[in-house]
Amino acid sequence: MEKRCIFLIVTIFCFLGIMANNVQRVELRSDWQFKQVRQGNWLPAIVPGTVHTDLMANGIIPDPFIGLNERGVQWIDKEDWIYRTAFGVDESIFSKHNVWIEFDGLDTYADVYLNDSLIIKADNMFRRWKADIRQLLKRSDNELKVYFHSPVKVDVPKWDALPYHYEAANDQSENGGLFDKKISIFARKAGYHYGWDWGPRLVTSGIWRKVSLVAWNDVRITDVYTEQPLVSKAKAKIRQTIEIFADADGMAMVQTTDHAGNNYADKKVKLEKGVNTVTLEFCINKPKLWWCNGLGKPNLYTFNVKVQKDDSSDTYTQRTGIRFIKLLTQKDEWGQEFCFELNGVRVFMKGADYIPCDNFLPRVTKSVYEKTIQDAVDVNMNMLRVWGGGIYEDDYFYELCDEKGILIWQDFMFACSLYPASGALLENIRQEAIDNVRRLRNHPCIALWCGNNECQDGWYNWGWKKRLEDQKPEYAEKVWKEYEDLFYHLLPEVVGKYHSAIAYWPSSPFGGYGHGSIETSGDYHYWAVWHAKKPISEYNNTRFRFCSEYGMQSFPEFESVKQFAPQPNDWDIYSDVMMSHQRGGMHANQLIESYLLSEYKRPKDFESLLYVGQLMQGDAMKTAIESHRREKGYCWGTLLWQINDCWPVASWATRDYYGRWKAAHYLMRNSYRDILVSPIEKDGNLQVYIVNDRLTSTSGQLSIKVLDMDGAVRNQHTKQVRVPANVSKNVFSVPVKQLLNHEQTDQVVILAEFTDREHYGNIYYLKPPKDVKFKKSAVVYQMIKVVDGYRLVISADKVARGVFLSLDGTDNFFSDNYFDLIPGAKKQVYVKTDLNEDDFRKQLKITILNNI
């Protein structure tokens, strides 16, 4: 074995896992047809796709996302469907000794036939499926058929056969006509397809990821695992485990180079027929480390791994980052910490929980992924949590996170349920876990593997354990043993074997074994604000080690609502259409109204309600984030629920289904900056914290101003402050009465600013919005034409609360929105739009809380 130390600067980016040379790959996308098995004609189909999207494309069903259309398509999941295509192959494929067909995703119960021979029986949406078809393949007129069994017909008998039932809290079986038969837990399929409290019930079937023919002679690289046993600023040791399939015994040369051909390592090896494992080791001096967003560049290296055997070769190109990440979970005087350390530095995680971007997954294009990840970057996030009721995401999603420095907390696909986990199903889950851990383990963005979402809390805190014990103790024992076998044994064993450098966490939230989550240990989901109806101000009275879920609902903005509810008679939050797009039901709408009335004045109409509701959500998330960040050192992360939607709906998302930023997303950008200035009233004192996420200390001037609603300064304090690296520090405290100097709390606003090499600011009110005596304000603007739109310079004559700018439609974007304006200040906003100047002026609408 040869080891080499090389100093290289790699700037060439290549896609992870693309194979070249001897291996030929042909994607089968053309000439697909589908039909309902028991009736109907063959119709054109799109692959990758789903039955629902193909039915829409053929005019058989309307778009289920519009109006009440979801209700009328519930018959689809109770039918069997079949897809077919015919294809030929050229000599470059047919002449190869090995030809495989590979399905990257089959949803879910599927039998695959080639030329009338059964080659695959699939039963897991999350696995990749392949078959050797060399002996079945013809030069032309090959018929490929995929028979999809109804998941309802497959799984209802399993439910009927049990004397007890597994909890599935969010399965909307009633909406699917199945009464209480919550069958989602039986299928290894995206749980949210069966409905959630933010999503519809649309149980899909289809070839949801690409299908390809892969042909080769002699040798093929089937996997490369790049481990990093030692990473420092001085040196990175790299160990690559290379999996090679060989047709026959023989000698081969295996080599890793950079894109320019500079050699990292090589080795002459003896291959045996079948699967071989070869290890190459080398080191890189003074590596350019991969950093998350906000701490440095997400530097990436390209490794070209090549095997040469006689006249045949294969090259596997991999892009990865060099970094060392671990999860710190030491016991301490309060409980158990939960902190990610990247390249030896403790990092406060700022981010959100992520769900799939669409119920119909093949509609999630590269541009949708790009916008979603860029929208996270643009508000200074450094982590997303891929939630367990969705999917293990597309490779491109993780490639973008690698490029942008977004760390990923990766759930396994289990959420808010109890699952049968024994026998063949447990082995199926094992293969699912192996498949996805191997697929994703080379991405530097992967920070954590987590067993499930809220399943352990459901057992201990939601009454699941008691209900089963009350029915029969033996049932509870059996179900809990399955839980332990899956989440305490199988999944950590898979991670330990295939991705040992990354931590495994049994559940989210999790504060230890034998009980539900607790605020002082591990991660925590905080829902007392919202579900328990605690006031928004309660966020300021809580402390967590890592808050991985919390949220506040809002409706999409009016222009988005008009996309799915175009009729004016539906513009009422209790209309049938709006209620259909509120999966939290009447209770959720009543909660929104309750919070609005307790924090704000009653909106005058539907459009105003949507606006104020978004402002409320934004204020709530700002309050929570600042509370968590002030506790830095005790708390090491805040992930709000959630960054996106899978369909147009009232939800906790900070961006709606159409990608429109809600108020919460705009306000988050300031709350997640590298330095936060955070004023808070505690015990009659105004305290100001500066939170410094930089890896260096900072010094600058702190300014605290008390302004009246006309913008006049009624009191002011300035001081020089120094804040050490990577801490939260209380830098100012004064009694509120002394600060106000006889001014009334409902007639002033506090402006806190800190200036070092940059300027940071925050506006704070001493009363909730409904009690602040805002004055009517005139907001004016100047308009300058720029590339792709306009630059607005906006000002106001009074303190203007929640300035909201809007145009008709959803094909525009404002660089800032829902902001507060202080008289005398000028705010610049860039608007991306195709409108000409006259139409822009006619359409531009400015809404502020003062005037509604």
C-alpha cells in the first residue's frame, strides 16, 4: 500500500457519482404509457412521474391543489396501475457482457417485467432496485412493464389482521374513505403522502425517480467511500474504500487523482470475480477545510477514482469536502448538552426543519431545489433538518447543501407513529438504511443521522404506551420491543458500520432512555406556544439545550391564496376551500384568531387578516430565535418548523408553496446574522445582548435610543463594548423607567444598534402591537430602474410598523419586506419584476399595520 502527502488546490467541480469510460448508461425516459389495470386505454406517461401527475396531464383529473379538488381524487390509490415502454439498444449496450436495469425509485409495491419475465418485486419507495437483464435483453422491441399494486389494497388486510393497532397520529385515513384504518405505517413510503397537519392526502404510485440501463465489460466501480480519519489545519488523512465489480479474476491498477491528473494514490491489485474491495490511503497537506455558511468557505475537493484492467476501465468522480464534525453530548450540571462541533469549533445551529417541496415528488425540479437552498443561505441559515415523514432527498439537494455550506440533520424516514418492525419488514428497513447511508455518506453536509421524529415522545408523553397497556400489556411489550430493535439497535448498527464518523441520535426530540424529552437535556420540540396556547412572550421564559422544533402558523399572502382559491366567495378562512387548505382543522384557525386578538387588533377584512397573520408569525419566530441565541453557551441550536410547504396551505412554513417569502422568512435574516443585537425587558430592566457567532472577538459602539412615534429621540445611551468570539454577552442594562424618562411604554420604540466593521440593528417595543399607539403614517418611495426591476428608496413620516410591499401575482420578488421604518431613515428595496414603470406604479401596494 502506498501513502502520499500532496499539497493541492482543487477548483474543478464535478457531479458526485458520475461514471465514465467503459460503463455506458442510458436513461429510459421515452415512450412510456400507463393505464388503470381494470379498465381504460393506454395513455402517454412521463417518467419519472406519478399516476396523479399523468392523470392530470391527460385531462382525466383536475389539479388536486386547487380548490376542493383533492377530495375527488381519493379513488386513485385504491386502483392498480401499469406502466410500459418499448425500447431497443445499440451495439455499445448490446455488446457488453453485463447489462443491468436500475430503478432509483419505485413507489411503492411494484412488479417489474422485461419481455414478460419478472425481474424485480419492489416494496420500498426509499430503496434503489436493480436486476441483471443481460440474458433477457434483445436488440429491439424490448417491452418493459411495471405493475403498481394499490397500497390501500395491499395494506388494509394487514390492519384488519391485527388485534391491536400502531399509532399513526397524522394519517388522514378518514379523508381517504378508510375510516380509522391508518395504514401508512405498513408501507415503506413517504408518510406525508397519507396526509399531515399541513399536507393533503394524496397517496401516489409511480416510477418516481429515474430508470436506467447500465452496461459494462470486465470492471465497474460501484461505490467509493471517502473517509477522513484525521483532519486538521495542517493535514488531512484520507482513506478511500473502493467497491469494484469484476467479470473475472485478474490484475488491475486502481488510482485516485485530481481533475488535472495529479496523483493522490495508486495501487496494483488482484481482482477476483464478483465484488472486490480496495483501499487507498493518502494525505493532503494544509487542506482547505469545508465550513458551514457564515463561518467560512465550503471548500470542495474532486477525486477521480479509476480502475484499469487490461483494455477496460471505469472512472468514478466524487466531490466532497474535508471537515471533521462531531456531536457533543456530555453530561453537565444542568443535564446533557447538545452541540455540534465543526473543525474543532462549537457552532450554534441556525436553521429550520425541511419537508418535501411537493406531494408529487417528480415535480421538484433542480430550480426548485436551488431556490429552496439559496433561500436558506440568504437568511443566514447553516442547518436544515430533513424531517422523517418525507423522503431521503435527491442527490442534487445534498450537492447544493455541500456547495452552499448548509449542514444537514438527516432523519430516517419514521415520524409521529409506531411501526411494525420484525421479520421481513425489519430486513427491508435494514436494506433501506444501508442503501441511503451509503448513498449520502460522502456529502460533507451530513452532520447527524436521527432515528425518527417524535416517536419516542409519542410513546411516553402522548398516551400511546398507556393505550396499548390498557388494551393488553403483551401488546405494549411487543410494540416497544419492535421500537427498541429498530431505533436502539438496527439503525445505530447501520450508521456505525457504514458511516461511523457521524453521530446517531435515537429520536427527535430525545433527552435520554426510558422517558420522553426534557428541556435540560438533548434536543427539544417546544410547542407550548401554539398547541398549548401560551403567549408569544413565553418564548422569552424558556431555555433549551437545542430547540429542534417550534413554530407559529400563518396563511400564505393574498396573491398566493388567489392561486388555489381564485373565487372571491372563498376568501374567508372558514370557507370550504380555505378549510380544505388548513389541515390543522377548525382548531388551527381558531388558534390563529386567538393569537391575533391577543397580540394585535382585529383585522378589518380577509386580506388584512392574511397580512397581520404573517406579521404575527414573523414576530413570534423573531422572538423565539432571539431567545435561543441569547442563551448561547447553554443552548446551541434553533431550528424552526418549517422552511417550506408541499402544497398551498395555511402552515408553519416561512416560505409558501410558491416559494414566496412570508414575513417570518424576511425577519429571520436579521435574527440569524453573524452578530445579533437583542434588547429584552426582564424584571423591569431593559437588557441588551450582543450575540457573536464569529470566530474572532469584536469591538464597537452600542447605541440605545428611545424614540417617540414621530421619530424624535427622547433618550439615548452609547458605549463602547467588546464581545469575545462565539458567545452571547449581556452588554447593557438599565431600569425601564429610567430609560424612558417619563415617556409612556405604549408611545415609544427602542432602537438598539451596534457598529463594528458592519452595522447591526434591532427595533424593540415594550408593548404588544395592539397596545402600541401607532400613528397614521404616510409611506413614500422613489423609484429607480435597474436590471431585472426597480430599486425603491422608502421613507415614512411616522414610525411605520410592518411595511409590506406587494404586486399582482407571484412572479416577483422583494429583497426586503414586512420591515419597520423609523422617520428620517431611508430603506432601499430591490424589486425583481418584468413590469414596465407605469404598470409597476399602478400595481405597487404598500400596507402597514398603523393604517389598517
